[in-house]
Amino acid sequence: MTGRHEHGHDHEHEVGAWARVRHATSELLGGHSHDAADQVDEALEADARGRRALWISLAALLVTALLQGIVVVFTRSVALLGDTLHNLVDAATAIPLLVAFWLARRPANDRFTYGYGRAEDLAGLFVIVMIALSSVLAGWEAISRLMDPRGVSYVWAVALAGLIGFAGNELVARYRIRVGRQIGSAALVADGLHARTDGFTSLAVVLGAIGVAVGWSWADPVIGLLIAVAILGVLRSAAKQVGARLMDAVDPDLVGRARAVMRDTPGVLGVRSVRLRWIGHTLHAEADVEVAGRATAEAAHDVAHRVEQRLMGQLPRMTAAVIHVSPRPARTELSGCTEGEDAA
């Protein structure tokens, strides 16, 4: 006896002209409102929080880059130029992620049977390309300035702009990382870590300004070159995270937790296999569990339903589970096989 069990959720919204106005405003700002009687859809709420975090951080980084860009025009600091370019790139990475979060809300269909959650991982590839481009531009400008030295004006303004860059990036980094971890978005967490690295490169700009102030004219382009190298380090980290998601990599501890949850479910005699994958920032599971060989189809279905409910209740960001039920041979039941002997 075998079987599969899937579970879906319906979600209703209020209707009417005023409701449509509120919904449109909510969509723009990344919000999602519900009446008290409505059932909260956690996946939609995660999308809303992710989009809200991206909009806010995009605005903050654009303001930071604008202030730094104004200082670059008057000071001609290569180090500050590199930091400004990096901040602009970091702000621009929010755009494909916003598009990906919007696509992820579209329902699955016969062509994209798992939905559009993978758009978030594809957006990560765009982020990688932009990070690489910013490193090349910053390095090129730094090498050009080393070959053709020019003075830096208003050194105090360069140092102040560097401090502004650090403060802006650190605030954005903390916000993105916190929201990304809460909603299970690896792309948003990676973007937050990227912003934090930008903050440290902004502090490097301050060091370059101090060097110029004490008479080391080469300090500014050298710091600019070091920033370009630091960006390459961010590129490596981002590529590793995005690549892992594209290869369906998950934390092994998460798999262990899923297996333990299933083994502790009443009616489950063993766990043959369990597979987890992230689709965007939602977790999906496929598993094969053993039940008593003499169990009726109805009893086996109830076990599968219990497994699904426990998985979705105890694993973070789990939104879908497909449970396959296999009968345990009678001779195995009689032999007293323990759960430790189950095939994982």
C-alpha cells in the first residue's frame, strides 16, 4: 500500500473599491493587511516584509550614495569614488530582488509547477554580476590615479563622507539581515552582509583621508585599490551562497530536525528518505515514511497528514510537504526493528 498526501491553503481577501485601494497601497509599500477574522498566510507576510525591507534599504543607500557623490565631485577622491560606486551597486541589487519577490507571489501553473520562487535565486546571479562590475570600475580608477597622481581637496569632507557611508551601510545591513533571517531569505541575508562589508570599506576611506592629511598622497588611490580587492571578497561569498541555493543545498541540521519530527509522529515506524529544498525563501519537503503493513488506506492517509502538519508546524518557513507512505513488511514488524535501523 502506498500513497501521497499534499495540503494546500486557501486565502480570501475582502472585496470592494476601498479594499482595492488599500491593497494597491499595501502592494507598493510591501504591506499586507488582514481583518482579524482572516487566517494569516505566512508566506505572503514574508513576501511583504521582504519587500518592505528592500524599499527602505534602497532609499537609505541612495541617500548615502548621493551625499558621497556630491563630496566626490568637489574632492576628487578615488577611494571615496570607489565606495560610492559600491553603495550604488548595493542599492541597485534591491531592484532585481524586488522583482523576484513580486514574481514569487504568482501562483504555480502547468508550466511553472513549483511556482516562481526560484526568481529570487536568479536575482542573486544579477547581484553577483553587479558586485563584479563595481570591483572592476573601482580598481580601474585607482590604478589610473596611481599612474597619474592628482591631489585630493577638502580632506575633512572625504573623512566625513566615509563616516556617513559606514553609518548608512551598517543600519541597512542590520535591517536586511534581521528581516532576511526572520523570513528565511538567503538572498536578503547575503545582501545585508554585502552592505556590512560596504560599511567597512567606508571606514577604509576615512583611513585614506587621514593618510592624505599627513602628506601621503598615494594613500587615497591605494585605499581605493584595496576597496576593489575587498569587493572581490564579497563577490566570492555571494557566489557561494547563490550557488548553494541553485544546487538545492540545505543545512544538514535542518534535515536532521525533519527526520526527528517524522520519527516522533504517531503511526510512523520508520523514515526511508527525506528531501528538503528552498524555493525562494520558502521550504519544501518530500519524504517517504513507513507505516504498519496491515494499516488501512484511511489510517495511512491520517499518518501522512499528521507528518505533514508536524513538519509545517515545527520547521521554519516550511510551506509544502509531499508525504509518501510505504507499508513495513510484516516480518520486519515482528523482528522488533528499531528506528535507529531505518534507512535515512
